[in-house]
Amino acid sequence: MLHITSLDEGLEIFKALGSDIRIQILNILLENSNMSMKELASRLNITNGALTGHIKKLENCGLISTSAESVVHGNQKICSIPWDRILIDLEEQTDNDDIYNSEVRIGHYSNFDVVPTCGLASKQALIGEVDDARYFEHPDRYDADILWFTKGYIEYVIPNFIPKLQKITKISITMELSSEAPGINSEWPSDIEFYINNTNIGCWTSPGDFGDVKGLFTPQWWPENWNQYGLLKLLVINRKGTYIDGLKISDVNISDLALDYRSNIRFKLAVDDSSEHKGGLTLFGKSFGNYGQDINIAINYAHM
């Protein structure tokens, strides 16, 4: 998901989309996953030179990504779309709001209680043995870039270093998630619950556990029949309620949590016993999946 936090921030994207031929390029890439420049030019019936300018505009604003692939007579440029959706945040921002940004590594959780199937891995190797929850306490877990479990929870402490005498007006969390199926299964729904300081702020149902293609950042040693990537989700709790990718999932709002500069903020992701769809949870970090990030957090704050 490509998240645009204001209309001004998205200006270059809107300009790039204001072209029929660039819209055609995006539609072709959505249909075909990825294509070479030569294939795209042929499909559009234009020259490679004419295509290059359009590709550069789309790449510069992040709508597509390109990579070099070796062929018999040299290299060719492969084009693809790294996003599954574009979200434009139009929520009115008060002039007094400031933002504190932080990132939490996948393995830097503060508490857990998980049920197999479960496991962790760093960029280089598995951590301990698969399906043995004891390894969630192993010292190497701090290097984890992916973790998964069938039921239970994982909890993180969100860094709160906003200035003194400030209250929190909004929390935004982005993370790459999927279900956890035996092997892989793109139709394996799982109800993933979100908690802040033990208050349930909402639920998102993951559609499946994805492994049809290799994740863009997933290491080569990772087994092909294991989950390869997830979906990038944006969880926002603000003055009006709690949202996933702009869709409201509960009426719990930031005022209900009464958070300020003194608050300890604990963020929990859980697959509860009471859930209708107990399909597990996989959390992807920088070295796995499609997005090359850990858990990214933005805290908006204003004077109390």
C-alpha cells in the first residue's frame, strides 16, 4: 500500500496519473505482474525511447519499480508495481500537531504467548526450531525479521519520546501482515485483533497466507512452500475512531486511551480463541516480504 498523508505530498503522483498512456502502463503491469521495457513498448505500440520518459515519471513518484535482469545479449529493465493499493489521507490536521516517528524491529517484542505452528527467523537463518514456542525467548530473537504463530499474541512497547506536556492526538502504525496456514494458502482467513494497553481497538481479517511468488525481500534460502509476503496495512487511531487502510473498524478513539507524554504504550497483535477465523498471524520485517520495513509508527501530538 502506498500511503499519501496529504494532497500536497501526492502532487507528483497525481501528475503522473494524468496521462492516458501511463494509466495504460499501470493496467498492463497489474494484469501481467511484471514486464520488460521491450514487451511494454511492443504492447503499447510505441518506441522504447518514448516509453522511457513515461517509466521514469512513474518510477520517480513510486508508482512502479524497475530492476535489471540479465539476458543473453546484456541486461533488460523489468517493470513492476510494488503496491496493492493507494491510500490518500484527507483527515484534517490541526496546525498545532507535531509528529514523532519511530520503528520497532519484529523481534523486539516485550511479551508473547503463542501456539504452534510458530517460529522466527532472521535474514540469515531460522532461530531455533520450528513449532517450539520456547525459542520466542531465545536471545537471537532480537534479530528476527519474520515471526508466525497460529493462536495467541505478540506485544510491543511503542517508543514514546514526545516532548513534555504534550498529549497524543493520533497513532499510525504500518506493518506487513498475513495469516499463518500449514504451508501456504491464499484463502485462509484469520481475524487479527489489535490492542493498545489491553484495550481492543479493532479487528482486521487477513484473507490468506501468500506464497504464489517469492517476496521481493524474502531471502533465497527461505523455503518456497512457506509464506513469502503479506499485505501492508495502515492502522490509525484518531479523534474519530480506529481505521485500517481508511476503513473504520471500531469507534474506539484516541481520547478513549488518554495517552500523553508520560504514557507507556503497549501494542498487541493477537489471534484470539474467541475469533471466528483462527487462521494465525505472520509478521514480516525488513528482510522478508514485499515492503522492506519493520513496524513503523507515527505519533501525532499537541499541547495538553
